[in-house]
Amino acid sequence: MAKLDTNLDACRLSSEILLRLRKILRDILAALHGKGWEELGIPVEIREFLMQRQAREASINWNLSDAADVLDFAGFLNLYEVICANDLLLQRFLPLAPDPSVLRIRFLELDTILNRIAYARPISEGDLGFLVSFDDRLRKTSTAPPTAEEIAAAKAGPPKIVAAPPPAVEAEPAPAPRPVPPPPRQAPQEASAAPPAPDPAPAPAAAVEAPPPAPVAPEFGPRELEAALKRADDKAILAALYQEVTALADGLWNGSIQAQQAKTWEKVRESQWYHDRFGKLGLKPISDFFGLFETAKEKTSSGTSKSDLQEFLKEHNFVQVLLALKSLFKTQRA
């Protein structure tokens, strides 16, 4: 009975979260696109998928309400895909997570819990706690309609880079000097005797000596990783792996991994550190993730479609692997 009570509480909470998310999406998309928000605000691939789900239910249940729109057939992951395709929506929901990749993992967690409820699998106290925490953060998210400035910016799209007009100074050297008889040979000597003119040159030299801007390269390059493996620095190595997992996870689900490489993992798995720490630190989720990545990359190279790849990932508990990774990294950072 206790387990059933937990499932009922989780069902109520997840339903409230789902309804609130749908309402926020409807309101913002309607403000941006008016009555045509379904066609203009939802990417074609997602909309067609939701319409197929709607049509299937309509073919089974003739009493389906006419008031339902396509978002009524969207789960948490479908909603994330709509959010991610719209900059204004994404900015509204980013306070729920540090970056879009972590936000996606949050929605994957919600989708997993919703599936457990739908198929009457027991919900853990941890799952219920996650729902309570997410619901609390979502209530603090702004649900106010977008301002006129936000709507105008969203419709305008990303700002276009327009080349600046040539400065007026460039027009001055245009008129060539009138031909003048060559000056006497003493003129070059005078010119050479005029080195005081280049005096302002030190100014550019000072500018060159100024410190360069902070590099945008990854925090853990090959040398840093090599040094961390030599000194068996657990936190630095796990941070490097976390950086790589975060970069690959979204592309793995979307099927855009052909150009991606797991260079950090290739280095770590051959190291003595990995063999020594595998059991002690519980590194199996990392091995599972990169195993899925390598298999998925092979499938993508052989022409596997995105939907088939996602089915493969579902069958191999991709979400559970991500949750295990999250727990591992969180524990090791503490």
C-alpha cells in the first residue's frame, strides 16, 4: 500500500508539472505566432509525431475531445524538443538547469518517471523527491507573457552582421598627387634623415605586449590529462570525463555523433588509473556510456536512422545510464 501511495503522489505531481509546462509553451507560442502557433512554433518533425499519436488515439477512442491540441499528446521529452527549438522558451527554462544539456537530462528524468507511473512500476522516494524539487523550481519560473521587446527580438531572429561602411579617412588617399618632377637626389637623404616621424611606433608595440584574452580551449587538454593520470588525481580525471560526457550526450541522443570523438575516454581506459579505480570509484556507468557511444557511432555510420538509434538507446537503458553518471559525478565532487 505504501508503494501505491507513492505512485499516486508521483502521478499527481508529474501531471501537474506536465500541465504547467504545456500551458507555458502554449501561451508563449501563441504570443509569438497567434492562432497558427502549432504550425509556426512547433518544429515539423515533432508536430507530425504528435499528430500521429493524436490520430492513433482518435482511431481507438471516438469520444476524444476536440479541444485537445498537439501539445496534449506531448511527453516531457517532446516538450523539451519544442523548448530547445525556440530561443525565447529556452531562456525561460534555463533557470531550471545550468545549461541546455543538463536541462535535457532533467526532462529525460521526468520522462522516465512518467513511464514508470504509466506501466505501474514502483516509484522510489528519490523519484518523488526529484518531482517535488522540480515542481518547486518550476513554480519560481516566470510565467508572465513575453514582452513586446522579447516578441520582436524572437521574430527578428539572430541579429544580422552588417559590414560597417568604409571610414571617411580612406577617401583621403584616393586622389593621387599630381605628377611632379622628381626631386633632387638630396630628397631621399632628407627622408632618411627624418626618423623622428616613426616615434609613435611604440604604441602598437605596447598593445602587442598586453595579455591576450582568456583562452576558450577546453579546461582539460591532452597534457593536463596526462599529468592528472600520472599523479592519479581522481577529481581532475573525473572532471575531464564529465566534460566529455556532457559534450557527447546530446549528440548521442540526436544521432549527430559521426564527427565526435571520445579522446579523453580513449586515453583514460588504457591507463593504470582506470584499472586501479574501476571498482573503488564505481566507474561502470562511465564504461556503459562510452560503450553505448561507440556502438551508436557504428550504427550511425552504417546508416541507422535517428528514430532507430533512439529505440536502441531506450532498449539499452540510456536514461538510467545518464542518471547513474549523474550520481557518480555528484558523489565524487562532494
